[in-house]
Amino acid sequence: MIADAVTDYWTLGATVTDLGDAVLVHRDGLPTSTFLHRLRPASSRELDGVLEAAAGVAGEDVARIVLDPDAPPFVEAELRVRGWAVDHAVQLVLPVGVDVPGLPDGPVRPAVEADRPALRALFRADHVEEDERGRRPARSEERTDAIVAERWSLGPAVRWFVVDEGDGPVGFFASWGGARGVGVVEDLFVRADRRGRGYARALIATAVAAARADGAEEVVIGADPTDTPQRLYARLGFRPALVLRAATAPA
């Protein structure tokens, strides 16, 4: 259920095609947001058939596969042998009836259309910081633009909140009420020079409350297993539930 809710979130606003042994999710004009999930091939030959069918529908090779918990184990092994990189994300769940304690004071408000340029700048700052932390080459400005476009394409069911001290957004977070009783909160970021003021906690509390108001009971948040925010989430009542894996094709 948790894995399905997370995948449902990234499917919002996209075209979904059932290929039989997999499901293809793609967005016109945003090839980097295309992915496969629910893979169920029984052999390497069937895996090749799925990849070929997906490329035929999407118009190009699919570069990302979400490895659901019940995907056949050989799929990950096969992809690794072929040079695909596999990354991991810890999923933590706020149980039913548990609220983020003590909503701090903080200038959190719903995002508006006029905030989009500022949000794009914050996404860029997040990407630069993330790549430096991971000691990876900085992703391109074009890649940031594609990621931001993907976020906007999720549609109005996703609510965005910002921290604004009066001179524009300095942090943001997204909230979705879900469709299975499990909501999702995603993309937490506060500018480095405004941290330590309780803004991250205020954003989390606000987004969780919004997800609950939109129908969620449990609320899930993802975390980089090599970064510290997962410990903040645990202190706020989120409980580790599972690790999701995704494979990225070699360049």
C-alpha cells in the first residue's frame, strides 16, 4: 500500500499505459519523467520485450524503472549487470491519528502562481546542494527545469506550501491527500541561510494537516538514506516502513 501510494503520486497528471508485464508512466515533452513500474517479466527475454514495448509507446528508450517490492528479484540483478544504477529511498509513515507535535510559529502559506519563479530558484539551490553533498557533477539547468515542469504537471491535487518572511519564498513543501487512505508529502527544502528557525517542521506540520484534510489517514514521506532529514522525520513521529529502489539506465 505504501509503495503504491508513492507511485500513485508520481503518476498524477501523466499518461499511464498497461504493457502487460509492466506499467509505463510518461508525460509528453518531459522524457526524463518517464518511468516503468509494476514489472512482472518472467525472464530476461520478457524484460527486453517490456523495454522495447515501452520505447515504442514513449517514443524513446525508458531510462528509469521503479522496482516495486514484489518485482521479480532477477530484474534488479539483470539491470545491474547491464550497468543500470540503483538508488534507494527510505519511506517513513506517520500513523493514523498521530500528528506532527507542536506546530511551530512560522510564516507558512499556500503557494500561488506568482511564486513559481522563486520556487524554481529554490529547486535549483536544492539540486546544487544535493549534488555537492553526493560529490556528483552538478546537474544541468535544463535538468532542473525538467524536474520543475514535472512537479507542476502533477496538477491541482498536489498542494504546495512556502515559507515567506515577507520578501518571497525561502522554503517549500508539497502535500497530496492520496487515493488509498495514504497521503504523500514530498520535496521539502529550506534555503541554507534560513535553517534553524523551525521552518522545516512548520512546513511538515502544515503539509501533513493538508493531506489529512484531503482524505489521508497515514502520511508517507521519502528520505535519502545518506542524509540527515530522515532523523528529523523520525523525531516528529514518522516510522520507517520500507525502502523503495529505482534503477537508472547508463548514460
